[in-house]
Amino acid sequence: MSNPSSWLATAIEIVQLAGAIQLRHFGQELEVNKKGAIDLVTKVDIEVERMGRALIAERFPDHCVLAEELENETIETSNQPRWVFDPLDGTVNYAHGVPIFCSCLALEIDGRPEVAAVFDPTRQELFTAERGGGASLNGEPVRVSDSSCVLDALLCTGFPYDIHDTVNQMMGLFGAIVGRARAVRRLGSAALDLCYVASGRFDGFWEQRLKPWDMSAGSLVVEEAGGCLSRLDGTLFDTHGDQIVATNGRIHDELIAVTKCYCLPGDLSD
């Protein structure tokens, strides 16, 4: 299988299988380990990632995989199609029994996502996108909202795992936007946050210190739903660029006018 329809079918199959594994263990006593002070990993993360890697290797042996937990198992080359996989986005929620988590998978060609699937098993919501083919929720097309100003917007954000070291900068930006928006939420799953922008539930989302597996699938869903993507300073978005502002497009410039003033050291584009 080597065409976009087979790529998307595989992405959907993997995230739905991931959801079944997640639900089977959810609410049970878990072995939880730490990758950092507040960065967790469970046996479910590992089980799901191994399943996804095995299925991709079987169907697309010439493709490589970049994933959160075991990414060094696969040697990448720049000209290979690359699957970008988060086996369990929202691990902290999952470990605490909070039912806000998902699995997300995108296939990138030359660094750009071409197909994407994000599955929330607790709500049985499957978000999909194919470049040039639109975005869908459970097979029905989705579009971004029509809110035209930040004052009328419901926004969402997340905090990085180094928040203890960057709390003043993060809270500065958070406070600046809270003071302008209708409301701001923090759900704990960047992939779902992006899909909620795509489906019009949120009007915008921003976050720093992200990884490609946090952004790749969800960013394509937003793009194909008619949304706008950039870095915090308004420059070109890159799934490997560690930060994102995603909006319905109508409020993008207004939101960027705030976020660009609060980029952390090293976050501004060259």
C-alpha cells in the first residue's frame, strides 16, 4: 500500500487500535514512570507505540517512524516518508483517571503532514484529514468557527514540562490572553486542542515547547478545516519547530499581536 487512501486507512486503524488498548487499561492501577519531574510514561504508552510501529513496518517497510517513547529505535533519513506518532497524548490525564486523552498519527512527506488521524476513545470521536481533501469528525466535514475577535473567543493552551523553570514567562502570556478573551481552557492534550479548533469548539490554541508528535496530526486537521497556523511570533509554522498558534484565521493577527511579545528565549525565529 503506497497511496494517500492506504496511508489514511492505516492511520485510522492504528489510532483506533490504540484507543481500544487505552480503554482496556483506563481506570486500573498503572505502572507509571517519570521521564522528567512532571513528565510521565505508562506501560500503555509503550504498548500502543510498539503496536503502531509493528503495523507500519509490516505495511510500509521503507517508511520511518518518529514517536514519543521509542523514537531512537528507528533510524531516520531525510528522504523517507515519516510517520509521526503520539501513542497516548494526555498521559498525565490518563494516569490520573481524567478521560481527556487520545492517540494521534500523521504521515509526513518532506516534512509536511499529508494524512492524519486523531482518536478520542472515551467519546468515540475520530478526527481525520487528508491534504487537499478536507477534515472530518466521524466522517462528517468540520470547519473552524466564525468568531471575529478575541473578546468573543474561547481559547485553549497548554504548559510545557519545563513549566517550573519558565513559570513567569508562561503566566505572563496566559494572563495577557485571559485579560482579552472570553475564556481560556487547558485540557492537557495538544492533539485534541487542535482538533477542537478545527471543529469550531475552540476559536484558537497556542502552546510552546511542543514536539512533532504533539502537533503534526492536529495541525493538518486544522489546516484542512480552514484554520490558520503559525509560530508565536507570526512566522511560518513547522511541525518540527516546537511551538504553534492555531486559530480560525479571523482572530489570528489579533492573537499573534499578544503571543509575539511573550516568546521564551530561543523561541523567536531566526
